[in-house]
Amino acid sequence: MSPALAFLGISIIGTWGVASIALIAGGIILLVSPGDADTASGNVAGGIALLIFGAISLGLMGKVVGPLLGVDPPLPVKAKSIIPHDRLQRWARVGPLNSFPDGVPQEVRVRSNRVTIVRDGDTAYALAGLCPHARLPLAGFPGSPIKQEPIRDDCITCPFHGARFELASGEVVRQPFSSEFNAEHPFLGGVQEKLLFFNTKTEAVQTYPVEIEDGEVMVKVPR
């Protein structure tokens, strides 16, 4: 991401976020201190309306601006949202197999989808780009201290909170914040487990069919 795009995105999020929070704060004030009893009912209705508009505004900000910047709310993705392979619609070319590091996750954009590609010798696997635990990239943040974890025992590990998934099936083999991960990563583990006390479990991650055609990786995605 270019510095100009990052600055634009942060500016939009800041302005939009402040406006949304102002709407919510105004709604709370009207509900807590409705004022004159003769107009209290109107103020209560206005407060509820401001709360609703503020919440909708925050939701839209996350949906519209967040994905453009690669930022998603740290909320779990349920396994029921996984799309079966026979319902996926389009094959897309993502690049030569030899352009992907062997045994190390790498994120790519496939149409509008964020996809994690893992090369394993002469074949490859494809999973959702974001960990279903807190919607953070399974391939880490390039250029940051949080880098992708090498593949171990045919499993991919989220570098943020340590959840581990089978490459082939996407099934969970280790939950986030395990004692092993927390001991190795005190801040990402122990500290963030307290911050994310409401979200300490994960479900399976979406996987996508992969084919190798003439040395090119083909992935079947929803759209």
C-alpha cells in the first residue's frame, strides 16, 4: 500500500469514525438526559434514532473502508459461512507455482477474495486470507514484525494468536491462545487473550480447490 493511499484511508476512517461516534454519543445523551418532561418522549425517540444511525454508520465504515485497507473487525467467522467446494463458481489464475515460497503462506487477491496460498513442493493449497478467529491475515503483515509461520505437520498457523488449521480440510487442530503459543509470544498471546476475552475460540477456515495447469496455480473461488 502506498503512503498516499494509507493517508487517505486513515483520513476517511478518522472523519467517518468521529462522525459516527458523535451520533452515538448524542443518542446516549438524549436517552440519559431527555430534558423537559414535556418533550422527553421526543428526545427519547431522537436518541434512539441517533444511536441507530450511528451504529449503521460505523457498520458501513467497516464494510466499505476497512476491506480497501485490508482492515477487518476482529470478530469470529463461523464455520456455517464456509462455502462447499461444489458451490464455488470460477477458476482464477493466481501465478506460477514457482513464484510462491515452498512451505510458507503467501496472500494473494483473487478477484475480490483474499486467499492464502501455500505451496507444498509440486502442489499447493488455498485457504481464506483471514483467520476465522479474529479476521487477521494468516500470512501476517508483510514488512511488519508479525510474519507468516512456516507450515508444520501439514498445518497452517495464524501468526497473531496461534490458531492452527489443517491445510487440506481447514479443520481446527489447535485453538487460539494455547499455553505453548502464549509462552512463545507473551504480547500476542497472554496479553491479547485478556483483551479478546470474548473471543478465545475458533472454527474451521474456508478452503478452495486448487489445480496446477502448465506450472500455473489455479484456484476456484466464489466470484
